[in-house]
Amino acid sequence: MGKQPAMTKQKSEVDLEEFSWRALLSYRTAKSVKVNVWQLGLAFFVFQVALVAWVIYSILNAHTWADFASLDMGFNGWIDHGRAADVDMAASYCLNASYDYDYGGGWTYYQPSCRYHFADSITTKSAVELFVTTMYTETSRVGWHCNVADAAQREAACTSGGSSLAQLAQIDQAELGGVVGTYTSDSIQCECMVRMAFFPLGVELMNVSFRHTFDGSSGTSEGQNPPHSLRGDSSLKEQQGDVHPLDTEFPNNRHFPSGAPVVISVGEMLAMAGLSLDTYNTGEQQDARSDRTNHPMTRLTGARLNVKMKYSNRNPDSGRPDVSITQVRAKAEVRPQTGWAGMGALPTIFVQIPYNHTYHTIDRYRQGIVINFQGTGIFYWFDFVTAFFAVVLGAVVLSAAGTITDFIAINLMRCKRKPGGGYTLALTATSQVLRAKRVEQVSPDFVMAAQSMVGALAVSSFRALDTDGDGLIDAENMVSAFARVNGITYAEAVEMTKLIMHKGDRGGGKSDGTLSFTEFVSVIAQDMMPFDKLLEYMGERQRLGMSRDMEINLNGLDEERFYELRKTEQGPTLAARLEKAEQALASGGALKLNEPKVALEVVDDGGRAASAHAATALPVSVVQPDEEGVLGKIGSFLTLGLTSNARERSQATRT
């Protein structure tokens, strides 16, 4: 057969070129299955939209694009007298019956009196808390031997109240009011107990003052790179070293620039929490007396305030992290915790040291405002690696849409129509098909059986291309096959043939310009093992006795008939056909060359094709009689010589 010189690149060159670098730069990608079921497509789209919205929401609200460090709070506070001295004994809460309250169990608060106190006598502080007393009980106990001469007079003074009780307990009669004492006796020890309640004057006008700091050094792990040191102090007007100024914001638009202590009155801080000392504390039980239904006043019970300082470089308007803001600000929240609050009892005061059953003691128990300071903070800055992983995480989450849709498609599509009408809860055909497509079960025997079937079906295709019957397909065969189809140009046919030959021609490790049957099948079944390897494996199975132990019906087709059938199917050899063609020409036949199919026919004197009684149809690439009596080069390997007489009797025509 004729060859295309441009297509005969040596196989060794191709292999060396591919193996040197192209084979090392291969890429593998996942195989996907496109499911044309609109319900599943709609579900997949909805899941994707929902997950995209969730990812965007998470990035914007969880700030996963930024790196951050935790900030720790430092605190130093105190309570000073403020304007408490502006309040006198005429205050509305002094000796006011509306402040009376009976808790029960002997704990009565009857018309509390007022007293002047300096701030340091009614306040305490700890590492993170400040306390100011708003009410305290003072319990005086006067004891004597029941056998003293004026025992009866003392008992009467205790229970009658007034000036006599004031003198007995050494109490200011103005403070005593209508309070009477409680007398107890065991025949030896007699005692008069007087319990009174007092309101320190002007507590709401005392000032809560404090200074606070933040430090992010302990909240920064190795590898984090904040834009600057994470330290600040509310007492600094300007930066000192690596410590930054710190502004403070409280509710009710109270702003405190850095450079001075934060100062807020007790009453104002209570207001920030929605409380007042002179309102009822409805979170506590009502008065234990049957004729009273009021709750205790907050001035009586006290309250707990939790001041939470939040340190951040968030935008003050939007509340979102802003990497352009590098200065940390402190924003305070004041939250109430109602109920009884206080610091409890003070040490006992001994007015008279106990001796011979005689004593005088004073005990005080405090309720008031406990202010607890808590501080947390986060400083944000943009970090490329953190942002990258946020995007990757979003992509991973987005892939869940496919997982959810797969689960629905394979397991939940169960509405199946019954043949007789109605529906049943069973897997639909769609689900069953998707299950088979999604999970590919590979068995070596099954794959090789499938490839063997491909080989059997490829026989007819191979013979259709192998027009000269030599068991090989060359480039001319391929181009000729494309020539029989409209819409394919010669250049396109040649280029496709080059590609087929380049990828399929693997004969013995070298390119010989042809495709054997095994190479032909390997091109068709490119996702399977090479067909020649399959044949080697089949022969090896026979040799090692690994053949399948099963019976098949061959209807008498044995090995001898198998090879005879091959000879019959392949027909006369090329040489035999040429010999018959020469004989037909010698007996008066004519030579006819059909250009479109490039085929040689011999026609007898009666005009009947010799192929009717002899297989004389012969594909040729060149037919050109010459002076030497040679008809031309037939095929790519055989020359047909004709005698002069035969040539004289022949007639060459082109149609």
C-alpha cells in the first residue's frame, strides 16, 4: 500500500520524547456523572445557594478572614466621697415608713435611720470588685446577771423603748425612733437585743473611679504577627514606649478620653443598669407581714452590677472589625444582677468586754452595691494565610451540596408508580441507575470479558478497513475510509490518521506505520488493558491450567476447523488473485482502473467481470504500464509483470 511519508516518524523517537518529560507532567482529574433529572438539579441549586449564603454570612460575621489575639484586662478602682456631703438628714429615705420591710425570721428593717459616713468606712475593694454600703443593720446586745438589783428596771427599759432603751443600749434616741428591744433570760443570763437599720447618707452621689489596661501579649501565639504591640492604658494621654492610650465608652453616651481616671457616680452607674436605690426590688419576696404587700427597696437589699469591658479595634459605627483601625477602644456594658447583695458582717465591736455575765457588743451586717469588673477583648488584623484558609473552608462547605443531593438521589427517591395505578414507597428507576453509575464495582475477570467482547465485535470493523486482507491497517486505509464520508476534508483525514497512528501503532516498541488487530482493539478500548497483553494473559491462563472450569457448546468447532475457517474467511491471497487476473487478461479480458476506489478489475470478452467467477478485484495504489512490460507497482510489496501479448490484448480505461 502507499504511505504518507510525513506520518512515518520513528516510534523510538516518540517514546523517548514522551517519556523524557511529557509523561511526567500528566494530570489526573476526577470523573463525574451528569444527572439530567430536573428535580435533583433544582435541589442541588437550592443547596448551593443556601450554602453560599451561609459561607458569606460566616465570613462577614465570624470574621474568618482576619487573624486575632485575645486581650486581658488590668483594673485598679476605688470609691471616693464625691458629692455625698451635699445630702443631709432631711433626705426622703431617712426614717421613712415606706422603707420598712420584714424579711421574716426576726430580720426586720423598721424605719431605717440615716448616718453620715466617710467613703472609706463603708467601701471595700478587691482585685476586680468595688463595694459601697447602702444599708447596714446594727445589732446591740447588752447583757447582765439576772440577780443584779436593777434587773427588773433593765427588762422594762428594753421592752418599752424610748429614752430608757436608748440609755440602756447607749443609742442616740433620735436614731432609735419607735424601735423596741428584745429581752431574753435563762434565769442567770439576761440580755436585751436592739436591731436597727441605717442608711449611709448620699451613697448615690459617691464616685466610682478606676483606671484600666489591656495586654494582648499572652493572647498572641507563635507565628502571629499583629501590626503593633497590644498594650494600652486609660491613664496615658500619649503613647509611652509600646503602651498605647485607651479611650473608654460607657452607656448613655458617656465618653472618657484617655489620660485621666474614669469617674462615674454610683447613682449614674445604677441608672446605666436600669436601677435606682429608691425603687422596689421586685426580684425579692414581698413583706412577710400579712398587712403589707410591698417588696423591699433596692437601697435596702443592695444590687450587683457587672461591668463588662470589651476591648476591640472594631469600627464604632458598624461594630465590625476594621483592619484600618489600629487603636484599641474600650466599650463598657453595665448589667444588673438583682437580689440581696452585700459584703456580710463586720467584726464585732466590744463596747464592754464580757465579765461576770455583763457585756455590751455591737454587730453590723452590710448590704450594698457590688460592682464587678470583667474584661475581654479581641484585636483583629488582616492575615493572608487566615483569609486563604477561610476561602478553602468555604469551598469545602460548598461541596456539601453535592453530597446532600447524592444522598437524596440514591436513597430518598422512593415515590414509584405501580403498574396498576397509584404509587408505592420504593426506589425509583432513577435512583437505581444512579446507584449503578456512582459506584463502579471492578472485577478483573469481568473487565477482561468485556474487552474480549470488544475484540470480537471489532473483527468486522478491522476487516472493513483492511481492504487488502494482509492483516494490517496502514495510513492509506485510514485516509481512504474517511474519503467515503462527506464533510471531512483531505487535510482533516490526514491529521486524524496521524493521531490514530501515533497513539495506536505500538508494534514491538517501534513504529512500523501500520496497525495490527491488537493495536486496533487497544485504540478502540483505550480505557482497558492493551489487547496484546490480554492475549498473552489468556495464553498464560491456558498454560498454567487456570482456565475457567465450565462447559461451553462449540458445535464441533475444534482447533483445526478454527484455522481452516480463518483461511476461508480471509479468502484468496493477493498472489492468487493476481495470478487469476493475469489468466483472465490472457484469455481476452480487459484491464479497468476505477480511480475513486482505486481498484483493479478484469473483464472478460462478454463484458462480465471476472470477479463473477474469480476473485480478481484488487486494490492498488499505482497502475501505470511502462515500456518494460511492467503494469506497475501493485500494493506496497508486489510487482505484477504482464507479457507483451497480454498487454496488447488489454485495454486500459479510466472511469
